[in-house]
Amino acid sequence: MQKILDWAIPAAFVIHGIGMIGGVYFVFTTKSSFGEAFGNALVVARIITALIWIVSGVAYIAAGWGYWHDLEWWRTAAWIAAPTTLAGIALWWGVIPPGTYVGAWMSGILIAALAFGWL
């Protein structure tokens, strides 16, 4: 079982990170209540959200790389990735595709796993 986890966890991190970075396209092609709240500054709102998603994606990829290579800092990268993912998803709640909510669950589970020392 441990061997499966040794590749499944970093693979999930990297895939999730790629999805977050790919989601930047979504930010610029979809309406959001977050963006509408900014009125004329919609472009600024989209850039802020895109930066959140890029940071989250890069942090998830880094966490996967660090976990795979048993580097000490992978947990720090995961702690950056999970909350920023939740923030990015929250800003587009109700607008994003339903499959994206899996990322919110994954981030919540990751936060719990890190907080309770399961990972």
C-alpha cells in the first residue's frame, strides 16, 4: 500500500497543479460575481484570480516534486497550495465547472492531513 501512496500522492499534486494553472484560461473567459463586484476593474479582478491560481498550481507541482524526492520542504509547498486553491475556487463559486469542486475537497483533505500529521 505504501508504494502506491508513494507515487499516487505526488501524481495527484502534480495533476492538480497543472489543472490549476490551466484554469487561468477559465478565469479570462467566464463571468464571476467576484469580478462583477469590481465593476470597471474586472480586468484587475481576473488578474488577481489568475495569480492566485498560478501560485496554487506551481505550489502543488512543487509539493509533488518535493514529496516524490522526499525533500523536507514539500509540506510547506502543500500548505501554500491548499489554501490558495480554496481561495481561487471560492472566488468563482457557482460559476466553475462541477468537477472543479473536487479540487476544493482535495485541498480540504490535504489541510486536514497536514494539520493532523497524517502526511
